[in-house]
Amino acid sequence: MTTSPTTPTTPADPAAPGRPTLAVFKLASCDGCQLTLLDCEDELLALSGEVEIAHFLEATSAVRPGPYDLTLVEGSVTTPADAERIRQIRAASRHLVTIGACATAGGIQALRNFADVEEFTRAVYARPDYIDTLATSTPVSAHVDVDFELRGCPVDRRQLLEVVTAFLAGRKPDISDHSVCFECKRRGTVCVTVAHGTPCLGPVTHAGCGALCPAYGRGCYGCFGPAGRPGPSGGSLSVNLPALIPVLHRDGMDDRDVERLLRTFNSAAFHAESEEDS
Amino acid sequence: MTSTPAAGAPRTAVLDKDGLAALVAALVADGRTVVGPTVRDGAIVLAPIDSAEQLPYGWGVELEAGHYRLSHREDGAAFAHSAGPQSWKNFLHPQREKLWSADRAKDGELTVRAEPPEAVSYAFLGVRPCDLRAIAIQDRVLTGGHFRDTGYGERRRGAFLVAVECTAPGATCFCVSMGGGPGTDSGFDLALTEVIDGAGHRFLVRSGSEAGTALLDQLPCTAADRETRQAARTVVADAADAMGRAMPPVDLQRLMGGSLEAERWDDVAARCLTCGNCTMVCPTCFCTTTEEVTDLTGDHAERWQRWDSCFDLDFSHLHGGPVRSSGRSRYRQWLTHKLGTWHDQFDSSGCVGCGRCIVWCPVGIDITEEVTALKAEADTKGHAQHGTHEKEAER
Ligand code: SF4
Ligand code: SF4
Ligand code: SF4
Ligand code: SF4
């Protein structure tokens, strides 16, 4: 992404007074979740009628300074600079909503949490001394208070609109914390684990995608991270990951396969679940 | 055609495969959405069909806890399978339904419109005896009390039920021990029993309503001969003896009420994923929640009803958090409601023994096994207590 232009431009259409302002920021991420917002083609016009898009570099280089009424943040915190930046963003935001697996769980880049980052930088970069990075990739909520976390890699378009709409209406977003299996059954999909012996993370994965993969005969990859919500001791109240492992084994996965299945976009969150219960 | 004593009086006759095809065709011609068993995605699902050719001729199923596989059948039977991944609840009590919508005009005037239930007239082909009982239970729950589900009521009133008696119960079936069985005598418009022997592949058909008799009168059928009646009786009686599982013969309501602090709940909670599959596939589970949908402008709002489950944290959410946050308390809610408090609420058990929750649980948790364990625990504790009392008496 480019940096902000030095002179903020004024939008052609002066904002109607009282329209809430929306800002979108990114940290370490692939831009996919922001693109989901741009992908809301049919609703974008209505959205721009309801909010003033004050900061959204993926869409326009015209930016306005905060404070913002609703801020969406994509990406995880992987550098000291981002750790500082997210504090500033928080300070400038009335409501801060994190979107996507990076922002809510550290993303695929949290694989570094299980390894030696210096070793990586030495192996990958010709001049590792140019790299200024943290040893871990962490969710935004590990740094600042977050008003709502929307899961997914990427987030679901329908859910993103629901969250934005809910914040505009001043109500709680209707985003369920249950497993993908709920959506799978509602959709009428034949369970791939029970009927085909295909390994599936659906029973421990947070709903949101509409059980997309099982509908195409594939097991769930866990894009939305662990189901449920954090309990008092940190782990999810609704995930019993250790109980699923024997089923994955039954369906032909060895320990290495299971590890690979769990170490994707939400690796840190799933890791916490296996720690929690074992 | 046999001679009919009086128009609309119950009749018994025999249909061959062409006769069955004519039955489906007649229901379609009647303008009904015919839903029946058909093979899709490696399972015998319930889906709209427009001809009897879509029935699962030659397919059977192999069922176990957490396990479902299709298998070929040499005899070419259409109905030699048992409960599949869905039940009729998917059609009568759909997973999501709009209740009302509201619009705010420019001047602020609010118009609220009730959403009339979709005008659909179903014919269900292949309703198993356990599912007939499940439908009767949902009738009581959703239309028998003070709060009526009008959408359900409409769909139910208009539905034509073609029951099929069971000839090949699965290893997870236990309807007999729940007071039912593979045969049925009421609650249907037509009931079929599939018979395949030296005399051919045919269906004994009985009518159970005037509408059923009227339809049967239109079909190419033959008189119900003694051999076919006898063969039908035998296959159903054999099926009753071939139940894969049994619920222990105890007073389940009392057992549940007395087991609230059982240790077994911890044991099952260690295995349960709280994924909710058991409630979603259960033909009697009826719980719903409502969702409010607003558009970006806030000028249009809708209220929808959607399936909920006691395995969802939100199900017991009060201010501050869920009341039933542990897996233990959620599994216990499911079982004690199903087998215990259901009696207090609706005067019957909430379980008909279809075995779906056993098959479709990814980790294969088995309701009959859990009850057996709870009973064993209650017996041991009872004995222990009894023993203590005796010792105290001795002292
Ligand atoms: S296919 Fe996966 S998500 Fe769907 S019900 Fe089975 S285990 Fe759950
Ligand atoms: S509890 Fe299980 S066996 Fe009983 S009716 Fe429900 S799904 Fe069928
Ligand atoms: S067992 Fe649970 S989901 Fe089923 S009817 Fe009872 S409370 Fe509802
Ligand atoms: S009993 Fe089985 S199907 Fe039901 S919630 Fe537990 S793991 Fe899921």
C-alpha cells in the first residue's frame, strides 16, 4: 500500500452533516478482507450514501483525519511500528472492528510464533539487518480494545455488511459463534465426514462462510478459526479440539497431516485450543 | 380395480413399480411438490422428485455411530434403507423463515407486513413410522399449544403423507424400544410396504384417509391378495426383530430427573464437540431463534426465524453470558430435555428412536449408550446409598 498523500483532498460531494465516518486500515495482511468490502458491489452505493468514507486507501487516496465513527482494521501486528500505529488508530476510532483471520488471530504469518524468526530472516533476505520485525504475529486485540472481531480468511461479504449495518443502526451484529456444522446442516449438505470419511474441521470451526467447502464435497479448512467465544480462562467455550483428533486419524490423517491442517490462517488460535484442553 | 364398499372408505391394494410411478405422477399432476428419498452426494437424501425413477432403487445404507455409507442391493428395493441425513422437519419446519418485514416511509410512517407462509402443497413419499411419530410430536409442539407456528401449521395441513413401513432397519435404529416399530396403522394418507419375492416386486398399499382412498382409486392397482398381505406382515415383523439398538427399559423421565449431577456428563462432555449436529438432524428438535435484518439505510427491516440448538452458546445467553457454557451442561440439556422434561412439557418422549443423532454425530456419541451408562451409574449409586442405609440400619 502507498502512504497517505500529504494534502488531504476534499471529496467532490461535501458530506451531509452528521453522516458517520468510516475508516479502513490495514496492518500485516494480503488486502483480501478489504477487497471483500469493495466486492459488495450492489451495496457500495448505498453504503457511501450512509457513511462518509474517510480513510480507505484500497478504494481512494482521498483521506481525512480522524476521529472515525467506525474503523475496520485488517491485518495482524508484526512490527514495532504497527504496534504503535494500532494504538493511534484505536485512539482515533469510536468503534474499532477487526476483520479477518490476520486481525483476529494473527493470520498465517503467526506460523512464526512456532519458529525462530531470525532464522527465517537469515534464510530469506539477502540483508536480514534491514528487517525490523517482531518475534510473533498477534491479533489486534492483543494490543488494544476491540469492539467486535469478524472472523474469516477472507471475511464473508454478507457478514461484513451485517457488521457495518449493525454498527450504523447501533445494534449488536447478528454473527453466530457456533460451529460450521450448524450452517452445514441448515444448508442441507450431506456431512462429508460421516458419509464420505473426509476429514473436516467444521465441528470446531467458527461459522460464517455458510459451510462452503462441505457443500462442494471438501472438508472444512478452518478459515474462520475456532468456534465459540473465549471463556474466562482464555480458550474457547465451545471447542473441544482434542475430541476431534481421533476422527481426523480415523479418516486417514497422520499426526503430520493434522498439524498441517491446523497450522493455516488461524494457526495461533487453534494452537491455543490444543494447549487449552490437553 | 377391487370393488369399493363406500367412497372414501379405507382400502388395501397392491401396486407394482408402474403403479408406484403412477402414484408419483398423480401427486405431481395434483400440483404438489413431491419430496422423497433419492441418491445425492453419497447418501439417500430427501429432495423434491418429479418421477419415481429418482427413487433409490437398488440402494441400501450401512449405518453406525458417526458412519454412513451407501451400499448396492441386489434385490433392487426402493425403500430398503432407514432414516437419512434429513427428516421431514427440513420441509415442514424449515431452517429459516421470514416472519414479517417493516418499511419506514420518507415521512417516517412505519408499515409492518406479516409474511404469509409460502403456499406450498407437499406430498411426502417414504415417511417412516418413526418419522410419522416425530411429525405428530412436532404437531403438538408447534401447533398444539398457546403459541402456534402458523407457517408450520399451513404446510402441515396441506401435506399428503405416503408412509413406508420399514423392511431394513439400520444398525442405529431403536424405534421398538421407544414404543414404536417398523410398522404403522395411522397418521398417513397412504402407507406402502415393499415386498420383493418370487411373485415379483410390489407394494402393499393401504389408505388411511379419504384423500388417500380417493388417490388410490385413480391408480392402476390390483386386489390385495393373501400372499402379498402375508409377505408384508412378515417383512415388517422381521424388521421389528432386527433393531440394531435398544434404549434400556427404564423410566427415562425419572432417570433423567435423578441424573442431573451424574459423573457420566463429564465423560460424554470430554467426547462431545458441541457441534450441534444431533439437534439439527433430530426430527423432533424444534428450537428456533429470531434474527433481525436491517438494510444499510435503516428504512427496511425484517424478522426471520431460524433453527437454533441448545448446543449454541447464544441459546442460553442472558445478560453477562451463557448460562450453559460448559459442554457438560449443554449435552445434559439436550438429553434431559429429549428424554425427560419433554414429558412434562408435551406429554411424550422427544425421542422416537430414529437413530439419526447417533449416525450424524461426527464422533459417534450414542444416545442409547449414554442412557445405559447413566442407568448403570444410577444403579450403582442407588445400591451404594441403599447399602449405606442398610449399614446405618444395622448400626
Ligand atoms: S461436513 Fe464438516 S461442517 Fe458439515 S456437518 Fe460434517 S463435520 Fe460438520
Ligand atoms: S434423539 Fe436421536 S434417535 Fe431420538 S428422535 Fe432425535 S435423532 Fe432420532
Ligand atoms: S434438545 Fe435442545 S434443541 Fe432439541 S428441542 Fe430440546 S432444547 Fe431444543
Ligand atoms: S453429541 Fe455429537 S453431534 Fe451432538 S453436539 Fe456432541 S459431538 Fe456434536
